Amino acid sequence: MKSGFWTIAATVVLMSLGVLLYFSASAFLNVLAIPLLQDLDPEQTDQMIAMVLVVISFLAALIGGFFSVFLFEMAGGGYRPLLMGILFSLPAVLVQTYVVVSSGVAIEMMTIYALESSMVLLAFVLMAFAGRSVSRRFFSEEAHPA
């Protein structure tokens, strides 16, 4: 009974950490990308900004996913990595979706935000599988023969 409580508590804490790190890292990476985007041709600007936003979202989600779902799975979360990746990415996707829908942006921006949300989901799932892989490689009983 106690282990169930601690598993849920660890999930909630790591999920909160992942969401905070995702939004912090994406803001920081956006600040780093602004000088690079100022020197573009006007014809290329829209496509390049969209691509940079999606890549930044993916990189920020990798950072957030590493410190949340990767550590959870590496510590032997014991659940399906796909399910845990989706579960851990859900708060970030829901917050981003709420902000986009409530602000009433143009349809072109909705497409970019949909791509960003899919990149967040993909990054968290990749981190979950990487955490499970590390757990099996270094912390399983087969890894340390007697």
C-alpha cells in the first residue's frame, strides 16, 4: 500500500518538474534563436520560424522528458514506457492547447502548435523508452551476474 502512494507521489513530482522544465527550456531556447532569425530573407522567414519553433519545442521536451519520465523509468517505474511517456507529456500538451485555444490564433499558428504538441509527445515517449533501456541495461539482475 505504501509503495503505491510513493509511486504516485514520485509521478506527480516528476511530472510537475518535466512541465516546468519544458516551458523554461523552450523560453530559453527561443531567446537564443531570435538573433539567428533576424538575418533571414523575408521569403524564408515564415517557414524558418515555423521550423525553428517546432525544433525548439522538441529540444525543450527532450530536456523536460529527461528529468521526468526518463528518471522515472530508469528508477524502475515498472510500467509501459509508451503509456508513461504519454502520461508525462499530457500536462504540457494540455497547457499549451489551452493557451492556444483561449488566445484565438490564426489557423497557420494552430498548425504550428499542433506540430509542437506532437513533438512534445514524441520526445517524452522517446525519453521513456530510453529510460527503460538504461534501466534494463544497467540496473537489471541480468546486467550484474554473480
